[in-house]
Amino acid sequence: MTRPASAVAHPNSPAVIPSSAAGAEQPDWRSIGIFFAVALAGLTAASLPFWFLEGGISHPLYVWLIALGMCSPALGTVVAVADARRRGRAERWRDAVGLRFRGRWRAIIVWSVVGVLTVSAITFAGAAVMVLRGVPGDLTFQHFLQTTTAAAQEAGAAIPPAAMLAIVLGAVAVNILLSAIPALGEEVGWRGWLHRQLLSLGSWTAIGVGGTIWALWHLPILLLGHNYPGAPRPYAIGMFIVFCCAANYMLVAITERAGGNPIPAALTHSALNVTFAQFTIMVSVPQTAEHASWWFDGVTGVVGIVLLTLAGLVLMPRAQRTAASTGAV
């Protein structure tokens, strides 16, 4: 039997918000099942054409359709909350997913900036460690700048290397803002809604279970070879579960700092996607790909997993960190 949500004060916020976890003996697995089914169906539908289109995940339409698929967790919360309301729960959708703003604007802005800078540092560190451990690469960006400025010259634009670097970093910032839109579609579901549904299991368990569910939602694109290219898919899926649990810890910490609002996590998630790809490209030379190890290098490898976990440990509010260490909710 599902109990009505009770109102509890969210950490780091003077406001009172309803919590679906408060007062619940166990998670509402029916709602979680509905949410996951809708989210998985959306991503599956978005990825299905690339089993048949030439080029697979390198097809030009891939990024656009997967961006639409990223919005499916938000749709899943709409369906799950509507079903819960029919069963007598009074919580509104906006409250259920943490989209509350009164008294939170400063925290939303501050932790958005902190999150973006943190994951940018992590993705660059992952790329740097790759080169420092002996993988061919260029931490001065000279190869990247020479290639891009030469391409610009061929197109009729003479751009100095320093200006090119500024243009690239500006493009990274714009891409983070643009890709935060589909990322919010994910974060509304994973950090805004699902984590709160799982909190009655205990903080550490909620992070582990939530990270595993998040990873399994990626199955339609993992099976296409989206992550860990060339690796046997069972190993890739197992490694990605570990990565998602670490990333979930860090993104939950950002969300908690923002009073439960998922917008900072969306910008952080977006920065994770954008800077991982861009910084890897910027330090790469033609021989990088054949020597890099996707199990160790980059944000989805061991280095990134360790750094994301440490970031989560540092950023998580003390009360939640203490609750997690003691097994309390």
C-alpha cells in the first residue's frame, strides 16, 4: 500500500518540499517500473533505426535522435506520477521531480557552475593521465590547433592558434548550454525523481540501485557500441554500471546541494558529455586511438570512475555523507 507523501525540509533549503521517500516503508516499485518502462521504450525507439542505417552510431542522425531519447526519463516521471495520483498520492509532478525554485536560485546558479567546472576538470584530468601514462598525445594542444587552423585556412579563414583555442572553448560552453536541454530530460528522471523514490533503501543503496538502473537504461545504445568500442558487450555493460554508480554519486551530491533541483545536475551532466569528447580530441594525435585503453583512460575508465567518486565524496552535503556512512536514510 502506498502512503501519501509527507512534507519534509530538504537539506540546504529553507523551503519545505514534499518527499516521496518520507514515511515510506519501501520504494513504490510499481511507479519505478512504470517510469523505467517508459524511459527504456523511448530510448529504444530512438536507437532502433541505427541497427539498420549504414554507419550505425556514426550516422549523422544519431546525435539528434538520441537527444530526443534522452527526454524519455522525464516522460516516464509524468506517467509514473499520474499513475501514483490515481492511487491516492497527492504529490504534484513538479514537486515529485524537484523543480522548485523559490529560495533556491542562488544554490542553483552556484552549484551549476561548480558542477560544470568539476566535471571539466575531471575529464581533462582523465585525458591528461592517458597521455602521461605513455599513450601518444599532446597536452600542449599544438597538434589539435595546427590541424584546426590548417582546416580554417583551407576554408579561406586565417585564424591564429590562440584565437582558435578561444573559439573552441567558446563552442564548448555553447554546446554545454544546448545539450543541457536533453540532459535535463534525463536528470528530471534520475536525480530529480528516481533517487528520492529509492531513499528509503538507505543513501548508499539508493545511489547504487539508482546508478544501476540508469546504466541499464543505456542498454539500447550500449549494445550498438556507444561506449567501450570494440569491447565484448557484457564487459562493457558491467564497466558502465560501475561508471554510472560513480557518476550518480557525484550528480546526486550536486542535486542535494541545489535543494533537490535537477537543473545543476543537468548542466553538469551536459558538461560531462561535451568535455569528455572535446578534451580527448584536443590531446589526441593520430596514434592515440590505437594505444588508449577504454577500460582505464577517460572519464568512463578507471581513472574517471575514481575521480567522480572522490568528487561525490567532497561535494555531498555533510548530513547526507554521514547518513550514507551509517546506513541511515
